[in-house]
Amino acid sequence: MKRLAWPLGVALCLAGCSTGGVLEVHWSFGGKPCAAAGVTRVRLELTDVPPRTLPCRRWNGREEGSLEDVPEGVHTLRAEGLDAAGKVRFEALHEGLYFVKGLTTGVKIDLPPGGGRPR
């Protein structure tokens, strides 16, 4: 039975263990919430991490989203607020976000108007 414990533990870890940190983002757009700003989706991109587009809606009473398994180290966040047509209406960069395996890095960001290009 001891022989099975190690491979089973590895299999379970591969299926659900975190390999990096977590980014938790609280956002607003020119000081407005999603609906008032006409934003339906938020695109988040970190250095060396594939971009992810999240719905722009309220979670736990706040407008927020998260990315998991962010590699350890210092990253730059590019956030874009997209309208229903997929055009960038708001965008911002946040530099110097430090991630540690198993820990959450939180950032509150107000994206200023900008863009107007399709994404």
C-alpha cells in the first residue's frame, strides 16, 4: 500500500496543486462600474502568462476577477476593458507586481479611457 501512496499523491497534486501565485484584481473604469462604463469583459495579461478574458460582473459584492498559477517573480499587468463589440475602451498597465507560490497578490485598478481598437 505504501507504494501506491506516492504516485497517487503526485497524481492528485498534478490535478489540483497550485504551481504559482494568484492575482486578484478589483477594477473600475474611469471611476465607474462595468455597466455604467459600457464594459462587458476585462482582458488581463501578465508578463509570460497567456492572456485571459473575464466577464465584467460583480463577485462577492465587488467587481473583480482572478488569475491562478502565476509564475513566481515580478510581472507587469496589462488590463483592458472591452465593450460588447470587443473594442478596447479602457486600458492600463500596472508594473512591479510580485508573486510567490501559494500566495495571493491583490491590486485595485481604475482603468482610464483609451483604446477604441478591436481586440
